[in-house]
Amino acid sequence: MQQTRGKTDKFVISRDKEATTHLFPGLFPVGRQAEWTKQNRTLTFSIHPLDSKLALAVAGKLPREKLDRDVRVFEQDQRVTICGVATVPDERLPFINDTHAVFVALQRLVSEGSADSLDQGTGGIEEILRMSSLYREAMLRQVRVLQEVTAINEFIEEEIETFQSMHAIWHLFEIIYLATVAPGLSTSVVPYFMEWLNTNFPAPSAEEGRRIAEGSPTADELAERDGLWPYLKKLAIRGHVSILANMLEKLASSKLLSPAAARWAGAISEASRKMPLGSNEETTGSFNARWKRWNEDVRNIATSIKSLLNSDKKSVDGDLALKSLFAIVEILRGNVDTISAESELWQDILGAVMLYSEPTAQASRLPSLASVVVEQYESGAFTELDRALVALLNHDLPEFLPLCSHIDDWLSAHIADLMEHISIMDVCRRVFSVDPREHYILALCETYIGHENLWRVGLDYLGLCKTRAGISVMEEYAMRVTIDSDRKAEQVLRVCDKYKLKTARDRIHRQLGRQKWQRGRLGAAIGHFAKVADSSSISLVCDQLWNEYLGSGKLTYGSVIDGVLATGLKHDRVQFLSRYRDFHECYRSAEYVQAGKILLSILVSEIAPPHAVADLLVDSIPLLEGDTLVFSSDDTFELMRCAESLTASQSSSRISCGIDRSELSIFNVACSRNLARAFVMS
């Protein structure tokens, strides 16, 4: 990045994101796009509003009437192609499932009250910090998985860069708002920042180190290695003082160095070993006193070398080693100009300045320290990652969250969730017109809901959002999940029960009931309708079973009714079919008295539908005319009352009751004979 001494312009951030969709395989021959364009060929498409699918077809760009005669015209293809849009690449599925588990655990932790606010101690913060570490482990694991892909293409490279950026941002957020909360010297942000810097932007590279140390070189061989001094300066900037001390100690015995350079290499090596390191057992005052003494020793070394360089310019002008040692000691004493000149990244400058100038700086000092560094760079030189990190260092959370969404929707959603749990989201709510946490979680769920393998994850995120809008959106999405199997139906219904989505649950049961009904699975259809107390639909299904019996003369619905009754369902139509089956079984077994009792109970209890009463009365005729007296006089009067009610309703409504006059006459005669027999027998 180019450095400038001018003031950094305000970052202008675009909120728009673009995505390119590639069809594989394509719908027209590869390499013939220009030819197709000249021939008035193009693709038309329609996007599914909720599912991740496109409907595509080949068509003409212009009407035939507007084309020249010499342009060949193709008829629009009759075939429509349905293709899926990969909103989430398959390589991300393990990462999403792993972090979804962490997200669910974090919400449970907070809801149970374990993660208290900062005012109530650090126990809750430590638990949230543990969850944050699990998120970071998942990011690093995803980077390793992607790096192990055998055929790394442009997409894989972009994914690796994205996850590395996400980890860098998350790690720094964790340091500022979680790791440095505990009291004592450990609250200094400097050691955490240096760990963050060396983890996310490693330098010097491992290849440089192996090249310098290859073959266990002697002091003279080490002094002759190309790139030695730039490598040592990088060690100093990154705080690798122990490695620096070892290498300088070895160089001090080299005969290829001038006596002055050898002497000062030994002095800087000794000073590097004595660099104070803080600990939880030491007070801040004691550490500052030790640091002040050490810094004074380093300044004395720098002053001596500078005097030597100025006093004998002629003899030391070509002494590269001595000049490099002076640069190293200037870095160790915290000289900003030297650090800036020798650094490759602005993060290097900030880390070295804090490490060697303010080793006990706390997170509250980051904005002022970062501003000194950032103003040396032009704003156009910063990437999205740089902008997000700068906003985070400046504690500018309203600027930070949108920048996270530019890097990845997963990052902005989970960072916003973490901000909510540690009570720092209010500053964003005063700026945004919508709730930031809810907004970014909903945006993430949009990419999950339409995915075949992630719809459950998306619904969980919406359910755990715990906002009115989140639950409302979740209910709408739940009703529109494509249900293509009984197992998936059970999963969707479990989600509805878990989050108390009554409207969605009822609609899904009705939808499943209609599907089962259309496929002839009438028992399952009744079961679904019963779950939502849809009495009218249950009646219609039972009427179909009754009509099938009337049409075939075979009573085959027994197993269906048994399955429904096993669920404990109590419905008049179901009870009617069950009792009517019992009547048939008794009649076939010649248990005519019991059959008559069942038939009469069906009529008296009025559980039979009106259109079936006529058939029941006709069924009673063989029992009335049989050799055995089945119906008593009271029973017969009850049958006659039912017949009278049926004919009366037919007359008033002018609708056929299903019994003709001849059958009614036969029924009346049978009742009269049975009534006479009953009187005689009594």
C-alpha cells in the first residue's frame, strides 16, 4: 500500500453486492454466444420467490415482425429447464452445521442466565469467550479443509481469503470486547494484539526462516545469507525477540562483521533477552518501572550506534550490518519513523508501536493509536478487510457491522448476535432504522431457507432470533418449505411445535392431509386433519369411504378406520364407519340381535350423515323380516320415527334422501309386521 502523509479521507462504502450465476451444463453450445446473439437467441428465466430455483427457456430477443428477413429465426424451445441456484456452496456445509451448533448453544447459555452482564462479573464473559473460540476454531478448520483441496480454482481461493478475513475480524473483536475484560495486567491489549497479528498476518514467512537457517549455518555462513537483515528487522517488528536475540548472538562471533557491528550485535542480543514480559502476578507499576529501565538501555545503545555512524561516516558508510543493527535498535526503542519505513502492513506499524512504546496500553487506547498509523495511508489503498479492522479499532461499531456484511453474511449475523449478548448493540440501534441483530440474521436465513440441506438451520436461526419479526418470517417460511417426504414433513412439524408456530403447523397439516387424500392414503389424511380439528375435511374423507362401499358393495375400509381409532380420534363420521363395520361383522356371523342393536344405536345417536340414513333403514329390512325377533316394539317405533324424520327433511329441503318410494313402502310393511310380532311375543 502506498504511504502518504496526508489525512485519510472518509471511507465511502458501497452497500450493494453483486453475484454471478453460472449454469452447468449450459443451455447453448459453449463458444457460440455471438452466433446466438446474431440469430436473435437468448435465455428467458423466472426466479422462484422462495426456493433457490430458476425456470429457464430459450427464446427470441425480438418479435419476428421486427427482424430483417435475412436473419434466421428459431422457434422458442418447448422445453423449460428447472435448475437449482447454489446460494451456499457445498464446501461450506460442514462449517455452517458446526457453527449452527455453537449458535444454538450460545443462545441456550444466555437464556439460562449463565452469561451475565459485565456489571455482574466476568463469569458470563468467560463463557461467551469460550463460545467465541469455538467459532474461530470452525473458521480455521474450514481454511485448512479448503487448502487441502486437490484442484484449487478461483472460487476456492476466494473462499480461503474470505474465511481468513472473517477469522481476522472475529479474532480482533474477541480481543477488544472479550479477552481483555478481566482485571489486572492481563487487560493490556498489546500481547493479544501481537498474537492476533502473527496468527492472521504471519511474518516473516516460514519459507524465509527455513532459507536463513538451512543447514545449521556457522556465524560466517549466516552473515552471508541473502535477505538476512530484512529478516531480522521483521523479527523485531513482529516481537519475535527471542529468535532475534539468538541470531544476533550467533552473528556477534562472525569474522565477516566489522568489530563495531559484532560488538553491537552482542549488545542488542543481550538487550533483547532482557525485554520485560508482563504477568498476572506483577502489578502494573512494577512492570512499568522495569520497562522504563529496559527502554533506557535500548535508547543508550541506539544513541551510541548513531554517534558512531555520524562520527566516522567514511569508515562505516559501507557497513550494512551496522546500519541494519541501528534500524533494529530503533525499532526496539519504538521509533515510529523507523517502524513505518521497515513495515509492510499498517497492522505491523500499530503492533510494533504498541509493543515498544505502550506495552500496557488497554483497548480504550486503540482508537488514538490507530489514527496515528492509518493517517499515513491513502483511503483508496484499503481493502474491505482493512476498513472493517480500522472501524473495529476505532470502536465505530455502526460502521463496522455493514463492513462485515460486505465480507460475508455469516460474519455480520454472528458478530451482531455476539454484540447483543455482551450488551454493546445499543450504539448501533441509535443509528440503524431496524434492529441490527435481527436484520443480519434474517439476511443470513434467506440464503439457508431455500437450500435443500439447510432449511432446518435457517428456521432455527429465525426461531432463536426471538423477535416478533423473526417469528413472523419463520412462520411464513415454514409454510413454504418444500415437503417431498414423510420424514421431512415430520421435521418441519417438529420445528413448528418447538417454536409454537400454530398457524404454520395447522396449514402444513392441512396441506399434508390433502396430499395424502389425493394419493389414496385416506387414514393418514384423516390423521392430519384431526391434528388441526378440521372436522369438515374429515367428514369429506369419511364420505368418500362410504361412497366407495356403496359403489362396490365391499366394506374394505376396516384397516383405515382401525388406524385412525388407534390415534384416539373421536369424530362422529369415524365412529359411524366403525360402528357400521361392527354391524356388518355381526350380521355375517348371524348375530342378528346384536347387529340390530348396533344399527339402532347408530340411528338414535345420529352419528351417521343424513345421506346415509336411508341406507341404514334399508339395511334394517332383513332384520325386520327375519325369523328371529330382533327389534322390540319400542325399537320399531324408533325406526319408524327415523324414517318419518328423513321423509320430512326431504319434503322441506326438496333434496333426495336416497330412498325411493318402493323401498320406503317395503320398509313400512316390514315395520308393521315386526310391530305385530312384537306385540304378540310380548
